[in-house]
Amino acid sequence: MDCPDLAMGRHTRHAHLTDEEFCEVAAANVEALNLALRLANVPPERVRYHVCWGNYAGPHHHDVPLADVIDIVLTCKPKFISIEACNPGHAHEWEVFSGVKMPEGKVLMPGVI
């Protein structure tokens, strides 16, 4: 499942919202995804969930920090989570995981370019 909106949507589609309002939208989207996967009886180990800040020519100076959305990301049903952070503005995002406990059954799937 490709979900760049979960991070990138903060400064694109939802730029008019407060950070708190954006997190509410993101959480509702993850809830809808989880419901759809549950209703379709898709096992978590069959889904890879990709979150990123988008690939575009502009600067990433309005991106939401991973720390602000990681708790929401980790509520997704898929077992495998890929968080792409290949631009310099996100090179440090791996540090978030030093203070975040991965839920049981979740696997962080690093991407490589």
C-alpha cells in the first residue's frame, strides 16, 4: 500500500489545518485502511505499507517530522512498514526509533536506493 499522503499530505492537501487537525485526519485515514483490510480479510503479513514525504523537485522545508506521526503510522494493520527518508531533510528520521517501541508483530522495512 502506497501512502505518501500520511506524511506529505501535511504540507500539500492539508496545509490549511493545524498539526493537531492533520494528525486527526491521518489517524482517520489509517483507521479506514485498517477497516478495509479487516473487512477484506487480508492478513497483516500480506501487506507492505509505504510512508514518505513525496518525490518532487521542491524543498522539503514544510514536511511534518516523523516523530509527529509515528504513533499514527504504527497503528496500521500491515505487518511491514517502509518509511522512506532519502532526502537530506529526513536523513535523521531513523533516530525516532531510538525512543519508539515497535508494536509486537510489526517489521520496519528499510528502503534502499
